[in-house]
Amino acid sequence: MIERRHGHIVAINSSAGLMPCPDMIPYCAAKFGLRGLMDSITEELRLDTWTKNINTTSVYLATISTGLYPPPTHRFTAWYSETTAKEAARIIIEGVRSGLKSYNHMSRRGEHWVLDRVHGFSHVDRSPCDQ
């Protein structure tokens, strides 16, 4: 990408990278780490004159119905519903096309309220680097 001076880096993250969840410590830590990695890459690309046409997007999804784990047990479970893999793919494409650095798409309205109150995010929000 750097040689071509064009491209797009996409990270598929999770609402667990935005708010802590009990009984999911390793997963949350990994997702918070991914958030930090993407924020750092975004900032580095922003400062480098050779990479002005390389974009980044972090797409934050809610629970995806994969059947690999039991339903979440944190305090906001009433607000969660599972998203199908097909719907997740549509959301990811929508996030990339949005041109935003951070695309937060939660599956239920309650999650929007929590993210807005706890983290200052809105439904679709820009990263701190965009401000």
C-alpha cells in the first residue's frame, strides 16, 4: 500500500472494545488493543505525507450469531440481539464506504445510549484523530 500510495486498512472490532464486559476479560483486552492499534496506525498515516491516500476504518459490531459462545452475561444483555453473518458483512461494507475512521454499529438502540453516555460516541462516530 505504501508503495502504491493507496489503500484501505479495515479492522473488525466489537462493542467489547468500547465497554468492559465481565467474564470476557481476554476478549475485551484484545478488542481494546485492536482499538489502540488502529488509532495509532491512523495517526501515523495522517502524519506521513507519503500515505495521504491510505485510509483506515474500525467497524464496531455487536454480537454476531456464530454459535461459538454462549450469550453475553454482562449488565446490558437486555439491549443485545444477535446479528447474522450476512448482516455483519453488509455493516462492514457500509462502514468502509462511510469514509469514517470509526464506524460504530450496534444492533439495538440501548447500545447507542450506553456508548453515547459512557464513551461519548454517537451511532456513527469519528475517531479522536478526526477532530
